Amino acid sequence: MAENIHKILTRYWGYASFRPLQEDIIKAVLEGRDTLALLPTGGGKSICFQVPALAMDGLCIVVTPLIALMKDQVANLQEKGIPAVAIYSGMTYTEIDIRLDNCAHGSVKFLYLSPERLQTELFQERLKRMKVCLLAIDESHCISQWGYDFRPPYLKIAEIRDYIPDTPVLALTATATPAVVKDIQEKLAFKFENVFQKSFERKNLTYAIKKDENKQQRLIDMLRKVKGCGIVYVRNRKKTREIAALLVKHNISADYYHAGLDQRIRDKKQDAWMKGHTRIIVSTNAFGMGIDKPNVRIVIHLDIPDCIEAYFQEAGRGGRDEKRAFAIILYNDADIMQLDTHFNYSYPELSEIKRVYNALGNYYQLPVGSGNNNSFDFLMTHFTEQYKMNPIIVFSAVKFLEKEGYLMLTESVYTPSKIYIPLTKEKLYKFQVANPYYDVFLKTLLRIYSGMFDEFIRIDEADIAHKLKLEKKEVVMLLEKLQKYNVIHYEPQKDKPQIIFTTERVDVKDLQISKENYSVRKKTASERLKAVKNYVESQNKCRSQILLAYFGETDSMRCGTCDVCKDRNKVEVNEMEFNNILQIVKPLLTAQKMTYNELFEAAAKHPRDKVANVLQWLIDKEKIHQVDDIYLLWTKKDA
């Protein structure tokens, strides 16, 4: 079997060997063991389920909440000649029915699903007829309420194990604290704990925090100094345009990217950056998921992220080629205040959340008791202007309603127009004979596109119009009329975010929002925010050590390359000496004020010049301060 998986790796991916831990994870899956794989961003998680699935007989079900990533992976598998399909919110019943049918018949190797699809009766009935060899759960941290991106549909995943009791589960994530690691295994009903975890340490990635009131000039200086391509992350869409324009003005090749852009424009911008035609992409956090560009030399955050997990993933997009790269946060005092303001907006009052829910029901004209699994285009600007609401509060309320299981907000994903012919060829011919008005149009469709009798096929209305010498709007009108006659199923293109009501609309007075859940989530979010502030404002501990400790790696060594380590290296005291001297002087200065000579005497076993260097470093970092020009005392806020 080991030889088999190596042949698969070489045949489909062209690699001669696996990365660290990949082979161990794959072998555990092939042995039928439930497995949790923690691999950092860019660590090759997809190979961990794709290779063993190809080595086994049957279908691999992959659960992921990221529609864009889902579609990219399906396209990549199909390019390799591997049959794969995706099902996600917003697709029609007929389209889903056809794809599930193909999975049940054994003609598909990989089925990608959004988690809420697992609970539908349609899926569960077909699941009984599927031969499933592996259940892979991507972004598995979403199952934990202690995680930073909790999604309620993930809690239901374990229920489908009753349908496939002998099928192993492979859970994958790039970021998880020790509590989340334990929670994932419990919630997915692992038979035995089984975790493969690669260290989160990135030795080639240099972390730095720079405090500067003129962040924009500092940004320009850094991008001139560090050659190669990079990513600049900002918090809002308007800022992406402004910063990109600023960089271009200073002769730095740059473009902007955010989820509000048309998908085709986003694809074009992303492609230009991937190919090196654009050097710097300025983006919101919508950019980067699933993108594997190895030679990113610098990742700069102009706004402080909300949590360590998000920062670690975004910073981790630098240096995947194992060469030196830089992950830098630029901030000022106003940014710290903005973090607190943003946090308060992120947890609106329960009355505000109910108000947003009620407004959404009215906006889409949904009567109480209707709307279950209905999806709608969601234009945030139009909605907030119509109801005179703060966009941040609306977004936060929607995300909370999502966590309570009432609705979902999907990212903006471009879906091209598609058609499917539900009739037999004989019945279609009879329709053409009886309705000659549509005959030429249908013959043209059949000539251009094949496979429409078997599944939904992508079409291009503009191309059809060109061939028929019609206007595009005339083609759309003909397609819509044929849809009314039940001759075709026509799905127009979509490129906007979707709001999906995951239950029927309830009267706002019956909306059940748990005050306990609200309180717990706010508390855990507050703790994550505190961890971010600690990372940004810390001046005396290695950046890499702070990040690793957050993810449970408490015994790591100083990286030696971050801004704190470089600063401490100037002291000409090694790490052990520094810590030993600090352990002597800190308790003394915390308890009372002391002179230099008293401290030198207390630390007499260490060379006097090294003690002096450590004391001067602590003064420079404002950890200790002088009293009466003679004495030293530990700064109270750091005691």
C-alpha cells in the first residue's frame, strides 16, 4: 500500500516524496483510524485525504464551508482526470439531485459538500446508497465553540457516521489551540484520540511589530527595502483601493482585492498577482484562502487582526518556498483603540440582533413560517441604507444568527450560467416539432454543448447570442420561456454573496437567542482579543514564542530573527543568561526600589557588564524606571 500511495502522489501531483507527517497521516487513514491532522497554512492538507481516497475503493466525502476553495479543488481534480463534484448552498434541487445520483452510482470519486447539506433528507437518502471510503472534514476548528470560527452545522457532522459506521474520519485544520484540538475529536465522535501535529514554527518567517504614527510612509519604505511580491492586509474595502493607489503613486506595482468585486475581476487581479505581473496585492481578509504562491516575501498588516488564529494564517502565506520572508504588523495607538471599538460593534445588543433578523425577513418579503433553505442575493450597502443600520452591526448580527442556526451568509462566489434538459431526446424532438419557434434555438444549444441530458452544463449567453445573431437579453428571454415550459432547467449566473435561511422565518418575538451562548462567545472573543493585544504590545518576548505558546507549544526556543530577538541580541547576552539575570532582578524590583550596586551584588554570579546591559535594556523597554536618580523600580503595569 505504501508503494501504491507513492505512485499516486507521483502520477497525479508529480512529487517524488511526501512532506513531513503527510505519509503518517495517510497511513493512519488507510488503517481505518479516525485522525486529526494539524498542518500549518501551506502544509499540504488536501493531499492527506486525496491520496488515500484514490488508494481506496469508494467515494470520499469532503466537508468544507469555503465555497471558493471547494470549487478550486474540484476544478484541480477534474483537470487531473479525477471525477469530482461539489454541492453547496444556492444550488437548485435538480442540480443537487443529479450530482448525488452520480455519486450513488459510483461514477464520482470526490464529493465536496458544505456542512449544512449533510442534514438534508435528499442527501441522507442517497448516502445510504453510496460506498463511502473516507469522510474528510476541512477547517475542522469550525466544530468548536471555543474556536474563532464556530459554525453550528459542523456539530451535526457526527450524526451521519451512523450511516457509514466503518468509514474513518480525517479532520484537518491549520490553526487550533489545545482546547479546540480536544473538542474536535469529541464532537466528531473519534473512537480513539489520534492527532498528528506538525510544529507551527516557521523558521524562515521573520515576525516584527512596528509602531509608527506615519504607517503609510513606513509601508512604502518597507516595500522598497524588501524585494519580491507581497500582500498588504487592511480591514475595509475602501482602504484597499486607497492603499493600492498610494503604492502605485510611489512607483510600486500594486492592485487591490476584496469580496465586493465582480468574481471575474477578482480572478483577473488574482491571476496577475500569481503570475508576477502585479507585485503587491492590497486586500481584506477575503484574499489568500486556498492560494498557494510559494514566493511571497512579505506580508504586512496595516490593521491589527481580531485574533491570533486569523493572523497566523494570513502571515503564514509568506515564505512557503522555505526562503526568508517577513510578517509585519504596522500600528499606532489609534489602532489599539479601534480594536476595542470594533469588538464592541461585533457584539451588538440582543435587541439589535433581533431587529436585523426581522428586517431581513421583511427585506426579502418572507412570511413567517416560510423560507427554509431559500437563498437570496445579499447587497449589504442597499440593505443597510434602506433600514438605516450600521454595516458592522448588521454583519455582526448576521454572523451571530448564523452561529444560532437561523441563517447563513456565504462569500461572494461567481457561478456561471448552466442548463440541464430533463426530457428524453424523443420528448425534446416532439417539443421541437410542435413548437418550431424554438427549434433553431434548441438545435444551436445541442450543437454547442454536449451532456445536457445528463447534468447541468455551463453556458455562455453572449456566445449563444453571437452564433444566433441575437441580443444577449433575447437569449436570456428564450431560456426563461423554455424553463417555464419545463423543457430545460436554467440557472442564471450568480456573483453576489448569498443569505440562506436555514430554518423557516420565525416571528421576532419567538426568536430564541441564548443569553448564555452570547455571553460565552463574547468572553472567548474578548480573550482572543487580549491575546492579540499582548502579541502586538509585547516588547520583551520573542514573537515566534508568543505565537507558538498560544497554540500549545510552550517549550520553543527564541527565533533570533524577530524584532524583539534582534533588539535583545544587541545586549550581547545569550538567552539563558538574560533569563537568569531577569529572574533575579525582577522580584527584587517588583518588591522595592534598589540601586545599581545593590542589583549588581544580588546578581554577583553574573558578569557585571552583562547585568548592566540587561538593566539598560529593561529601562529602554520601560520595564523599569529610575526613582530619585539613584534607585530603580519595576514599572507597575508590567509587575
